Amino acid sequence: MIHTASHTRSMKVRIASLITSFVLSLMVSPHLSAQPKPEPYTVGLDYYMPAQWDYQLDERITTPQAYLGFQLGSQHVDWSQTVSYLQLLAGQSERLVLDTLGQTYEHRPIVSLRITSPHNHHDIKRIQAEHLTVREGHLENGPVVVCLASSVHGNEPSGVQASILVAYFMAAARGEQIEHLLDECVILLIPGMNPDGINRFASWVNSSRNLSNTGDVLSREFSEAWPSSRFNHYWHDCNRDWLFLEHPETRGAVALYHQWLPHLMSDHHEMGSEKTFFFSPGNPLRVSPYMPPQNQEMAAQMASHIKDALDRLGSKYVTGRGYDDYYVGKGASYGDVQGTVSLLCEQASARGHWRQTSRGVLTFPFAIRNQAASQFAIINAAWHEKDTLQHYMAEFYTHMPHQQDDLGILFAESPSRAVTWHFLTMLQHHDIRVCRITSGLKKKEMQAATHYFIPFRGNNPALVKSIMEANHSHFADSVFYDITAWTLPLAYNIQSRTIDARHLTLVDVAPEQPFPEGRIEAPCLSGYFTFNTTEFYTPAFIYALQEAGTRIWADSLGTLYVKADAATLERQARRTAVDLHALPLPPDTTRLRPVRHPRTAILCTTQSNPTTLGTYWFLLDYRQQMQPTLLNFAEAQKSRLKAYNTIILSTHIPKSDERAALLAQWVEDGGTLICTGSASSTLRDLAMPSLSPLQRQKNDSLSSKSGFPGGILEIRLQNSSPLCWGVKAESLPVFKNTTTAFQPDSMALYTFSPEPLSGYFAPSFINGMGGTPAVLTAKRGKGRIICFNFSVAFRSCFYGTIPLLTNAILFSDQW
């Protein structure tokens, strides 16, 4: 190497600097260098290890502490650390294979770990294929399949930390029992179902904690900022998404489920810090009618292994009450209608590291140990109850009702091809066979729309019914852990019914259908095209053209007009499924009204329900790509509000808040205010009609408890209103989960048959709600207020009502 003069001078400066630093270090006060350092509450690895097996740990397998630099429980492990450590273990052990299930919105991998003996791994495709023949009623003798899923809520971290321990143990444990267990089990470990939320919570707690372990519950460590890391990127609760499958987190988990059809599955959560540990079964009065009667007995039998494990630790627990298995769209019940025995585990949450409770100090390591003990116990249950679980699943598929007849579910396509595509894709994600009907229906039906059929034969009728049927039947109890209605055809505004298919000609719908492309006619000399708002992604089409500077007009009937170069129109039409029709002559635009270019703000307050705002954010950003702004209302100023012509408000703003007057003035100046949820109370201060709240009434045959379960009602529409443009129906199923009622005077009214379309409502509620408005609209100055009295975009799956919201954003100035 050649040393230049400048290089020599640089070396001299660096050496002098090092000498100076060394001399200064010798001059540091001995009192400072010797001061005591805070030591986080830590435990050894033995604290977490299971007691039910004889084993030794292979020292060649890297421990969590050796890799992370700290013992589990002394700090929260973030997602990148979790995945990189699991990758290391999979590289060190032939028992572990790491798979990727998908990617989150923040581009984090969603992973699963397949754990079994090396011999099974080498023969895994045969084992998997033979196991799946159980759907044909075959009794199997191969390995039992058990799946453990954790931390779908990001701020419930003990599950993901326990999964790290289970992965390490299964890689490192040596002994005759462990070898037999791995030969007879295939363990599917989903260490964390919400990587984005897990990462946010780890960052919050690790950066807010006291290293000296102050357990004061008022500490910032235990008061995570709104909207919290419970949810995924778009503030959705993915534990409610197992049927809807709107998000990659649950699509990945459901794909893994159907690839393997586990005999036993567990879902690991956390609950309030003042509680202990809950495990299934839950309340026996709140069980889905689609689950076999033996399911709860099997759950209790498998959960006895958790009881034994917690008894050995001296940990307190509760079972048989509290949570329920009515809604099958969550992780702890999805498999129960498919021959799996599913268990819910809920650990009292430290929500930090070291927390004072009425029961004493609750530490993060203690929470992790209970979760790890339950996961080890569930693996042990699968191993020891292998024959029982395999017989149960075989019996489930052998004796499924309707499996041998020709019944099934008929449904018609939506007027929106994109909605039909979403519906078919959702069904296929559930491994449901769908057929297109080519003949056999009445000629009038065949000409009106394409029809599809879901046969019970060859499918799982319990799962099909759970998704497709109106799930209102006899309710033994009126209290539910979640919603009472989730009928997906109603959510998509798709007509369906049960029929006999013997007279039908059917063709299977191919999997992974491409998204439908819009069509554009060859342009005429005028250069103008028309289109309508029937397609679900019309807002995305309009917004993209407006961003490019293209003007769009509307007539009084909802027909839209546009003039732009054909290449631009074709590109946007293809991606949004919008069809365009060429006009031979240019329209008289003086008789048309321009469609305004929306600039939408979603107002965020610490009192807002994050999941409600998350549905609007997801819809407008991810689905329609309309570039909404999440606006912190605490910082709202008049000058800032002027940047938006549409504001969505979901929370009551009290009259005493000076920003209520600011909002009222913004409307006066020409803004459109869209109110949902408790925001309707704000309207009293904005000269809107008064509200008449209806409270849930007691029914002698049903328990009267707090809370209001969600159900599906029907509203009648005024189709001439711009709010209803593109909705080709006189009535519409809507999701209602609040008791608020409006004074009669509106364009859209609730209408009822003797029962709701789906779900539980107290009779007194139905009697009081009938005939009251579903939507209130009013002019104020130059602006308009639109208030929805139902969940207009419930969990992002109500494709039927979402157009009402996007129409309100686009066309509020059209009437």
C-alpha cells in the first residue's frame, strides 16, 4: 500500500485523538465509573422450560439470550429480531423449517415454523396429502397436526415471546420422549399474526420503560398512545377477519390452515391485567349452531392438559365462562366448523415489564411463562390425544349433514364485476369449491345475471353455511363476545338461497381468477365517453383522472361524462373494471355539473374508535387510492381545514370544544361533513334534527347485559339521490351495532320483516327502530352534512354499503 503525505497526517491526528481519549478516561471520577446500574427483572432459561418431558438441551443450539443479548422477558423482542432468530434456529436444526405466509402492509414477513422430525420433513408432502384425505372420511394413522398462533393483537406480546421459547426448545431438546413426540406430531407455529403491531408495541414499551422497574400503572410505559398497536397497519382487528379475509395477516393464516387442516389449534391472546389466565371452552350457552355438539367436550378434554401445566406452576386460571364460540370468524373458533378442536388462551397482560395489580406484581416473564406452558401443554395434548383427535376429525367429515345430497347455495353475481371477483376470491381462500351455472335455471334468471352454485357435496357444509346463511336462529343468550351476524352475501349485497342442483349444469370456477378489466369502446370524433358508478372501483377511476387534470361531469340521473385521451382512459379502466361508452356527439356540458375533486380528511381524536377510522382509511387509501389525510383534530385550525372539501367525523365533539364551531363554519363555507357513530351527537350543535337514543330493552327470555351485538337490517333507498347512484336495488342490507335512532325525516328508512335479515336484536329494539331514518342529510350554508346511522363500511367487508360513503364524498354537491 502506498502512503501519501495527507494519509500520514491523517493517521497522526487519529493516533493523537485516541491517546487523548485514553487519558481522559483515566481522569473520569471513580464515583461515576462505579455507580450502580439498574438491573431489569430477569429470570433464567430454566424458568420457562416445560416439566412434563424428560430431556436435555443441546448446547450447540443458540439460546435466545445468546442471540438477542438479553434474556426473554427483560425486554420486548421486536419482529425483525424474532424472524432472524427463527431463521437461525431453522438453519441449526433439521427439525425446523421456516415458511413465509405473506407480507404485511409495512412489508414485514408473516412467517410460520413447521416443526417435526427430520424423517417427517423429508416425507412431508406424502404426510400432508394422506392427512387431507380425512375430508373424504378416511381414518388416518400418520402424525397429528397441531397449530399454535399468537399475538394477532400487537400489544399482547407474551404469545410471540412464548413462541420463541417453544421454537428454541423444539430445536434444542434431546431425549427419547421428544424424539417420539416429533415423530408423531407436525407442529405449525405462527409466532406472531400481526408483525406490524408487534413491532410498534415493542418499540413503545422498550422506549418508555423504567429500567429500575417502577410498576406504577400511571407510567407512560403502561399507557400506549392512541390508536395503540393492537391493530394492523390500517387499524383493523385481524382477529375478526378470519371469514372476511380482507388483510394479508389472516389470508396467510387461513391458507396455512387449509394446507394442513390441523387436528388441534390454539390462539394465544392477552386480557386485562387484573385477571388471571383463561382457556377454552367458554360459555356453553354461546356456541355457533354450525359447530358439532361434541366440539365443546373435545375442547375441555384437550384443555385439561393446560390445567395440569398451570397447576404445576401454581398459576391461577378460569375456564367455562366469559368468552364464547359463537362467531366463527376469529382464530379461536374458525377451525371448530371444520373438524378442528380450537382453543383460546388469554393471559393477564403486564402491558409492559413489571406492573402493580391488586393481586401483586405482574411481571412480563410470568406472563410469558404461562403462555409457554399453555403452548407446551397443547403440543402434549396433541401427542397424547392423537387417536382421539384423529377419530374426531374423521367422524366430523364422515357424518357431515348434506354431504351426500345435491343441495347447495345458489347466488347471483353482483352488478359490480369487481365485487363479484372479491366474493369469489374470498370463497376460494376458504378452500370452497364454486361452480358457474351454465343451464338449468329459468330463462329470465339466466339472462339477467350470471349465477353460481356452491355444492355441499365435496365442500364442508358447516363452513359454507357459516359464511352464506343468515345466522339467526334460537338464541340461548343475548350476550355475545362479538357480532351476531356476519352473513357475507348480505355484506356484498348478493342474493343467495339454498336449492337442489340436480337440474343444473355446472362448471367449476377456476382458482385465482384474474381481476376483471374495464372495457372501452373505440372513440368517436367527439372524444367524449360516458360511464356510471355501478363498479365498486369507480371512485378510484374518477380520482386518478382528476389527479391528472381531467374534468368529469355528471347529469341528474348519475351518468358521468369524461373527455381524455383514449390511452389514459383505457389504462385506468383496465385497473378499475370500469366500462366506458363512446359518445357520437359532444354533450352540452353547460347542462351538466362538474364532479368535484375530493380532498378528504379523516378526523382523528383520542376518543375515536380506531377500527372505525381504520375502515375509512383502508377504503380510501388502499382500495380506492384517493389519498385521504389522517388529520389530528387536536391541531385543527381554520387555515388547515380549508385544505379539505370533505371531512369524515366518527366521534362526538362537545359544544364546549371551540373546534366544534370551527367545524360548523367550515361546513358553512362549503365543506361536506360526513358523520358516523357517536359523531351524530355533534349535529345537535350544528342545527341538525334532534336525536332520540334507543336503549336495549330487557326481554324476559334473554339475559339483559351491557353491550349491543351487531346484526343486519334492511333500509329502503331513494335511488334518485346521488347518494344511491350505482346501487341497483330499492333496498340494501346494512350492519347496525348501535342503539341510536333518528327522528323520522329522511330519504332512507329502515324497513323490517318480522325479523331482521340476520343476527340478534331485542324485540323492543326492532319495534322502536322501524320507520326511522338510516341517513340524515341537510344543507348548511354552502355546505352539506350527511349522517349515517349504521356502520357504512363495517370491517371493510360490507361492499354493498361502501358505495354510499364514496358517493357522499364524490357527489355531495350534486343535490
